Amino acid sequence: MTDDLLRRLGDRLAGTHTITRELAGGGMSRVFVARERALNRDVVVKVLPPDLVTDASVARFRREIEFTAGLQHPHILPVYAAGGDAEMLYYFSPYVPGESLRARLQAGPLAADDVVRLAGDVLGALSAAHARGIVHRDVKPGNVLLSGGHAILADFGIARALDADGGAAGSHAEASTLAGARAYQAPERERGPAADLYSVAAMVHEMLVGVPGEPGAGAAQVAQAIARRHRGMRAESAGRLAAVIASGLSRDAAARPRDATAFRAALLAAVAAKGVPARIVAVAAAGATLAVVVLLALRPVGSGGTGGPPTGTPASERGLTSPGALPAAGPSSSEASATGAIAPPAPAPHPAAALTLDDSARVAQRAGRLGEAIDLLDRLEGRAPNPHVALDLALAR
């Protein structure tokens, strides 16, 4: 660590930070760990080196800082601060030792409950980004950090803002050169939010099976692959998960889950519902909230009921389990350390908590309960705080 960049960065940060070591960086950046003196903590410093400064690289780096700083979500790696000038740009992020999902997958597939929990975290992060009009465009295991059994989405380096038509703004030439990892790329050229959902589906397939999903993979094909890797999984369980994954891998962007929230709800329903046909789960993946409510309602009594979280904590929520094995926590991988991680967020919410009052009103309307729908809309105006009213009213006789 005696090169010119390290010396210049050290000079710029003198008095506030002490550079302690370099981590493996991305292709267009270098990453260091620094000790922040005022707060006596380690932080990550991501730097755009002077020899890589071009108009395009500076625009991309500034965009990464701007987008990430504007996204406040427990499953998105935040930006603390940024600095620099035309010769060298840098920004600070939290540092907590951990590993990337890519490193974890080297130990083999994960158990289904762990897969759904991690995918739910990533989809929650994407939902927040999409709501702000930002498409990540590079969702892959290397950009997902693991901490305390949960996932944190990192590296918005090639993210794009949505244009008026819902596509990611930018030239076709840029889209082809900044396309992300090929195995997780959606087949369409214009990459809007649905492209991020495809990437998640490919990643979920890899977490369960060991290889990324392929464009247009059918539910039967995915179910067979899951069954081969998870010998103890019941066929109907594999079928429910496969139906959701296959919808996400569709070549037709319009056939994928409606949005990240619907995708997450369908995955939760697939592992929560016992004895429910896969075709109903597929309807849930398409965004039919009523199907999700029905799936949750049909769970066995011991799985938690409709009014709150399940009793007890599944063993899988205390760590990441492989089918038949519990991996020990290892040292930080270079891929994860390159970006760092944040303190473990709170456990993922109970599936019922994902149903907002707005969803509840649509549930009641689809069920033909006009009076209940009006009541729910009145509650919405009054900002009623109880999301579990969805189950109470939608399942009313």
C-alpha cells in the first residue's frame, strides 16, 4: 500500500481518517478501510482513481453516490459522506465484516426458508429503489452482502433513473456496456424494474439449485431442479416455489410479478402455505393479493395464525442453512468486504404484515365485499395503523 493513490488519499483524509488497509475493489474503483477518528469506527472508502477519471466514469460514480444517498432502507448499503474533486472522487460507507452471497454460495445451495428470507430482503430494497424511480440493473450474488442472516443490497454503480415510459434512461450503447453480470441479465433490451425482478428470480434459482435460472424456464423444469437438490422437500412445496421462480424468469417482462412487493409476497406465500396448489401461488406472483391472503389463511394452525407472527423462531432464522448442513461463519470475503455491510436489520416481518391497508381494500373489492371495501377506504383516510385488518376483513364470513 505504498502507491501514489494511497498517499494522495491519505493526505486528503489526514486529520479525520487513517487508512488501514486496501480491500478488493470493483473494476472501476479501489476500496480501502479507514479508521474514522472522531467516532472511533471503521468505514469503507470507495475511490475513483485519477487514472480512471473520464467524463463517463465520473458521471457514473457521481450517479452511484447520488442514488445510494437518496435511498434510506435497512437492506440498502448507505452512503455516509462523499468528497473529492475532478481528479479523485470518493465516498464513505459503513463497514461490518461479513461475506457476500456469492461467497456463501460456494458452500452450496441454501434451505428454502433462508432463500425466501434473503430474497425478501433484496426485493424490499428494490421496492424502495423502484418507488424512487431507480433501477439497479446489476442485481447479482456479488452485490448482495450477508449480515446476521439477512441481506443488504449494494453497488448502485450502473443504476439508472426511469424515464417517462418506465424504462431505464440512457443510451443503447451504454446499456450494452454497463449491462451487469450476464447470467442475471433479463433478455429484454430496455431494462426497467421488471429486469431487476428477473435478476432476483435468477438468483433465487441459484440459491436453491446451485446455478442461475435461465430465461423462459418453465415451472416443471424448475421444480425438477429443486427436487434434485432438496431431496427432503415435498413435491408440492417444490412446485409452489417453482411457479413463482418461473414467473420471474419469463422472457416477457409483462408476465413477471407485478412489482417487487408482489414477488416477495408470492415467495412468502409459497413457503407459508401447505397443501395449496402451485397454480394459486402463480396467481399470487402475478400480483393478485387475494390469492396471497387465501394462501396465508390456509396455513396449518401451528404456523402462526392470522393475527401475528408465528410462535417460536425457526432455526433457519438464526443463520443460513444448507440442505443438511449448517455452515460456520467465515472471514470476510474480498467481494463482500469491497463494499462492507451494515448492522443486522430487524427480522423479516410476518407475511401478513406485507399486506397494507391499500391492498386490503383491493382484496375486499375483488371478493365482492363492497361494504368492507368502503370501510377500509375510510380507514385509509384516517391512517388506521393496523395492517392485519386485511386478514380480519378479507376472511370474514
